Amino acid sequence: MNTPDNEVAITVAVQGNLTAVGTFGGGLFLVDLATAYLHALQGHTNAVWSVIFDGDEIISGSEDQTVRVWDKISGRETLRIDVGAIIWSVAAHENLLVAGLGNSTVRVFDRASGGLRHVLTEATGEVTAVAIDAQRMVSGSADYKVRVYAVPSFQLVRVLGHTDWVYSVALEGDRIVSGSRDNTVRVWDARSGDALHVLQGHSDFVNSVSLLGSEIVSGSDDGSVRIWDAETGASTRVLD
């Protein structure tokens, strides 16, 4: 299906039968895959680069320099945070909301109030990816680095590296996955920082990675989605 605003879809999130899609024109749409019912979440005025589901809420970040939280049922905007920079990526865990920004910082906000808790300034390039759980926050940036921070102190504990921009990160348990403009997906031990696997197979930039249990999924500018075994690093399927 085409996006309702006929703009390029640049971010997508899935929760059960619901899909949230953000577009280059600032559109944010919620689609029920079972009924094809579509609801427009209106507010962003520029490209929506990141969207996630978190419980009964949808969180989005945009080139209009705002992070917005929406009620999944009604579509009502419940929180708006004016950040002052392009938001490339958002992540959330419990009462924390994290944004990776175009001004080379990561900002951590209180989920309920939108109040600023931390500004992380270690990156020397745009922060294009963030992920968070109860123990760690991970960022990826244009300075080719993956940074690992302790939660809730947000002290930097480890710096990992690619050979080009890091476009996406994922985090689960003691495993970190990152995708890069160097065409690779890398799997890291979050405790030691050891590189467990370098997944090679994509022939162009790796724009998106996800991690669920024993599977890694990556999407690339080469027009393919690849599924990998997280334990062995083996490629198990290629979707063209």
C-alpha cells in the first residue's frame, strides 16, 4: 500500500497487528493490519525518522526537533518535548525516554513529565541510533562508534567501533547488535565489549537491525532483509 501522504516511508514499528509508519513528509500513521483501518497521528511538521511502540503508547522523533508521545488507542498526543535538534532515533524503558540527536548528543528525559535528566556529549558525530534496557543504554553515531552507558547513572562504560557511520543498534540481554554504513552487522558481548561476530553479506549500507532471542534481522540499501543466527553468526534467510 502507498502511504496516505504519498511520501517515502522511512521508519516503521510493529506491535501485534498494529503498525506505525513515519514518512519523509512528516506523516505518522497507525495501521491495523487485521482490518486495514488507518489512523493519522497529526502533529509532526517534518520527516519522522524514528517511531516505537512502548506498551499503550507510541513514541516518535522527527526532523521538526520534537519528540512526541501518543496514546495508541485514541491517537491523542499526550506529551511533546521540544528538543532543539533533529531527532534521529528514540528509545524508551520504564520511566526513561532517550533521543539520539543531530547535534551529536544523547538526551535522556523523564517519561512522565518530559523533563531533561541527562545530556550525553561523548559522541563527535550525529547520534543516529539509541537503544535502552534496565541495565544499559547503547548509542550509535556518525563518528563510527557504538557507546555503552550504564543505567541509571548513564556513565560511559565502553566504546566499540565500526569503520563507518553506525546507523542502527539493538540490545537484548548481554548482546548488542549494530548495523553500519560499512555494510556489516556486528554482534558484541555487552559485558566485555568483545566482538562476537562480524556479519557480512550485505552489499550496501545496513540501515536497520533488530534482535529477538536467537535471531537478528537486518535491512540494507542493497534491497534485502537478512536473518541471522545470533549464536553462530550464520545467515539463515535472505528476503529480496
